[in-house]
Amino acid sequence: MAMKEEDDIDSLFEGMVLFTPSSQLAEEAGDENLFSDLTLNSQTLEETHQSDHTILITSSNTSRRKKRASSSLRIGYGRGESTDDHDRSVSSSSSSSNLYDDDNNNNRSIYQSPYSSSTPNPMHEFEVAKSQISHKLNLARQLAKSVSGARKDSMARRRKAAEDVHVASLKLSHLEKQLDDACESEDFEAAETISQSLASAEKEKQASLVALRDTESLCDAFHSDMIQAIHSQIAAEDHSASLLHQLATDALCDAELVLKKAQALSSQHMDSWFSSSEALEAKKMEFQIHSHLVNDALNQLHDSIDHAIQDDIHHKDSLCKRKDMLNDELHRLIDLVKEKEKEIAENDSEIQAVEERIARVVSGFRETQSTINTKYDDLQSALSQLELESKTLAEKKKEIDNLLTEEEDRGAKLRELARISSDEATTYQKVVGLRRSLMSSIIKSTEDKARLAKTEELLSEDVHRLKQEVCATRASLQELSSTKSSIQQNIETLKQRIFFIDKRVPELEAEKKVAAAARYFKEAARIAAEAKSLSVEKNGVQIEMDKAVLELKELEEEIKDTVNRLQETDGLILSIEKEVAMARFQRLHLIAGSAKAERSAALELGDLEEANILFAEAEAAESEARKLPPDYNLKEEEFSNLPKRFISIDLIANLGLKELADLAASVHLSAI
């Protein structure tokens, strides 16, 4: 068979030359060595990027680097070539497969995640941070809860002290009324006793006031501690927000890094995979070509065998037919048995000779067929091995895809972690803003109450001092009045004495004249001396009366000045008392509002007993506040700047974001 070459230069079989036995050789019978020297030569050229004249195995992905593999296969059938070449070819193919397997084994370790167990786990860091945040916030909340409990206890003690002051005030008022009644009824002994009880009651009231101030100071201290505890909670939440923002930023950075590394590693692995896949496809194509050509050779061998023994088989068939015919003739011609038996024996001998020739030819072909079958089986085994390697590459491709998918999922989880951290940080920031805003209202209310209490205290001290001055002035006025009465009585006495003297002196002058006329000279001398003495006395009494009148005039001026000063002081006291009432009214308004807010918080927290106490406290403060405007002529417009809504400090410490936002909205505040 002549050499056949494809016209197409890009054909897969370019450079492949097929040699087959000639038809003449196929017609030779009994050649045992025919096709015994079947040779399969394979040459794999070295991979190159510049060759344009070899068979190319290319990847369909033009975006990746391409490697071209060229191979030339030459299968020849002919005499004179050793079968060792075929053995070397098959051995070379097996060696190539083994080397390929070694490369795969060496590269198997690269299809693993680039992140070892020692790599920091952002999710673990997030959970640790959340645990630390929860621990710090729990500590802050426990501190606020503890301070809140102590604050409530101090408020209860303050209420008890205030009740003691109220009782002492009622007792003092009752004793003062009894004293006034005793004085009016001029029961001075009872007044003395009541006065002593009044002094004792005043001491009790002062002691109660001191205790009240101490409890109020303690309440203020615990209130300050509560504010500080909430500030600590705000600081913890603010720190939590910062930490979560940082975790979110780090998680986003890690997500980007994970994706970049995964994509780079996947690209690297895919390049390696494509190279291995291309090499495997080239080997598969090579072995498929080998298998195809060997199969063709096997088919042609069968055709050659059939062609070589075809005449003998026809000859055998004709002889067999002739034997049958002769047997028939044997039956018909019994008489010719011996002769025909002889002919049959000769025919059998010829048949045996032909069968022996056929057997020899077939035997020769069977050895070649067995060799070809062995080579074909080897090729099929190699192809099966290549199929396994192809499956291995497919699994590796799946591993690469799974790795990329896992890393993409990891990146998505990191982005989700960043989103969760950012959302929680934003929530903490909002909570911090709302708590600060609400706390500013609490702090302002506290400062206002402290300022009003201090103002009330200072003004009350001024009123007390002025009332003491009034008492002292009234006592002085009383003394001046008593002195004035004494002086007036003295002047009246002096006037009566002068009147007596003025009346007596003329009488004595008349009696002296009578005595002188009667010549009672001793009597006349006595009367004259008495008259003279009365005249002298009159002059002294007149001088004393003039002095008393002058003193009385000065005393009346002093009394007038004292009365004017007393009236001015009383007016000042009324003015200051009005200021005290204004400060007290505002403070009571704040107390009542705070008590109502605390009552609402107690109801919300389920503390009904505390809610009832706070309700009574708010009612008492409002009741006291309602008495002040009519008593001191206070106008509503004077208190237009008083807050209308109040907030419980316990709610600020315990509420979450939504409740804090609702609370801030109810009092028209916004987060700062």
C-alpha cells in the first residue's frame, strides 16, 4: 500500500506516514514472519512558542498564555525493522504518563487554602470584641443599677427627714398659737411653760432641718454618682462604637485582601491547570492516534489473512463438496468402493496438506495478531490512564473553583461582618447621642434645682436675718415706747407739780399776809420759807420738765425712724419672701415633674410601691406649689421658662435605642 498524505497543512495527521504490506506479499501463503516486525515510532517534539510548522494543541481560552505542542507520528509496516522499537515506544509512553503523574503529585499540595489555622479569624475577633463590649456594658449597667438602688434608699431617707421637719413645723406652729392665746388671755404662767416647750420644739425643728439637709446632700451625692455612672455607660458605649467601627474597617480590608489573594491564587492554579490540561489533551490525542492507527493495522492484518487464505478456503470448500459428492457416489456405486476409497484417501491427503498450509499461514498471522492485540491493549490501557488523569484534572479544577468559591464566601462573610459591626457601631453611636442629649436635660434640671435650692436657702437666710432684725427693732421700739411712756408720765407728774406749786404759792402768799397781819411772824416766816421753797422747786421742776419734753421729742423722732425702718424691713422681707416663693415654686415644679417622671419609670419597671410613693411626693409638691401664687401674688407669666416635660434618669440608664428615641421625641430633643 502506497504512502498517503493529507493535503491540508493544518491536519491533525500531518507528517504521519502509513506503510502496509503489498498485495503481492499478502498473496504469499505460509509466511510466518509477515507483520512480525510491526514498528510503532513516536517522536514528541519539544514544546515551543515560536513553531508554526508542527501540530498545534491549543487552548480555546485566548486570554491565557498558549503553549503549542507538536508531534509527528510515523507508523510503518515492513520487513527488516526490529520489534524493539515498538517496545521502546510503548515504554516511552508509559514513562511520559509516570512523569506526568509525578508532576501532578508534586503540584497536588498547591490546591489548598492560602490561610492556615494560625491566620487571625476576624469572626473570632468580632466575637471576642462583642464579649468584651458586653462585659464592659454589663459592668456599667450594674454600676448604674447599684447606684440607682442606693439613690432610691437615700430618697426614702430624705422623705422621712422631710416628714420629720413637717411634723416639727406643725408642732412649732401649734405651740406658737398656744403661746399667742395664752398671751392674749394674760395666762403668763402657761405662756412661760409654752415658751419653754416652744424652745424645745424649735431645737427639734432645727435638728430635723439639719438631718434633712444631710439627707438632701446624700441624695445629691447619689444623684451625681448616678449621672457619673450613666456617663461611664455612655463612655463604654462610645468606646464600643469606635471599636466596632474599627472592626468593620478591618473586616472590609480583610475581605478585599482575601478576594485579591484568592483571585491571584486561583489565577495561578488555573494557569497550572490549563498547562496540565493542554499537556494531557496532547497526550490523549497522541495515544488516540496511536490506537486508531494500530486498530487500522489490525483490521488490515485481518484483511490480509483473509486474502491470503481465500483461495485455499475456496479450494477446501470445493474439496469438501467433492467429498460429499464422492460419498454420495460411494453410496450409489458400492461396487466402486475400493476405487473411490482410494480416490477419497488421496483427496483427504490433499485436504490435509491444504489444511496444514492454512494452519501454518494462520499460525504466522496469529503471532502477529497477538503482538498487535497486545500493543492495542497497551494503548487502550494508556488511554484509560489518560482518562483517569483527565478526571483527576477535572477534580482539581473543581477544587480550584471550590477554593475560589470558599474564599469568595469568606470575603462575603467578612463584608457581612463589617456591615454588622458598622450597624452595631452606628446603633451605639445613636444610643450615646440620645443618652447624652437626655442626660443634658437631666443635668440642667439638677443644676436648676440645686441653683434654686441655693437661692432659696440664701434668700431664706436673708429673710431670717431680716426677721431677727425686725424682732430686735420691735423690741427696741417696745423699749422706746416704754421709755416714752415713762417720760410722758414724768412730764405729767412734773406738770401736776408745777400746777400744784402755781396754785399753792398764791395761797401761801395769802396765808403769809394773814399771819403777818395777825402778828404771827413765826408762822408768816414759815409760810414765806415754804413759798420760797416751792418757787425754787418750781424752777427745778420746770427745768426737769423741759429736759423731759426735749428727751420725749428726740425719743419720738427715734421711734418714728424705727417705725419707718421697721416698715422698710417688712417690705424688704415681703419682697425677699416673694423671691423665695418664686424659687420655691420653681423648685417644687421641678421636684413634682421629676417625681412624676420617676413614677412613670417605676410603673414601667413594675415597682408599684415606689410609684405610689413618688405619686404622693409629686402631689405634695404640687399642692405646696399651688398655695404660693395666691399667697405671694405670683403671676403665671413669671414662670414661662419652666420645663414642661421631664425624664427619669433610671430610664436613660436602662432603655434601648428605640425607647430612647421615642423618649427624646416626646420631650422634643435630638441626639447630639
